[in-house]
Amino acid sequence: MKTLFKTFLISAFFLLTANSTFGQQKKTIQTAIIKTAIYCDHRKVCETCGPNFNQALLKEKGVQMVVLDDKAMTIKVTYNSKKTDLEKIKTAISKLGYDADEIEADIVAYEGLDGCCKKA
């Protein structure tokens, strides 16, 4: 009877320990809103800041979804934090020629944007 009770206590201890360990794991799917500057008035069909922009960001490892809001001048990015981080995503946006929060647009990439995508 004592061994059965000891076995039960040990099992309960391991079960509670495992449950608290797994409960503390960080969520891997993150969403971030990044401030940018997009001046194009026809973004949905624009070759520079429309579908090509989304496709380029979706090619970044870990990026799952991109929503560009030209009115609010934000980019909502959903990503897997085990595969990438917010700084890498901001750098990728910068390399496309756009500001990403505190990271300024890459000058060469910005010069390559269509005229409609640049600040007037």
C-alpha cells in the first residue's frame, strides 16, 4: 500500500511540474504593427508597393501574413518568433525601400521605388 501511495505522489509531482513548465512557454506566433511611410494612392495594383511588396515580405523566413494599411501607414506582420524576430522583419522592410519604425529605408532601395511610392 505504501509503494502505491509513493508511486501516486511521484506521478502527481511529475505531472504538475510538466504542466507548469509547458504553460510557461512563449507563444511562437506573434503579430506586430510597424509604422512606415507609404504615399502611393493605388497601392493594391502598384507594382512596387502592392502585391510585390507583400510577396517579398512573405518570402522572409517565418513571416506568415502581411497587411499593408496605406491610410494608417502601418504594416501588420504575423510571424513565427522561433524562425525570425521583429528586427529582421524591419530590416527586410528597409531593404525594400520603406521605413520600418526606427529603421530608415535603405537609400538605394528607396531610389529604386516608382515615383508614386515616394514622398512628394
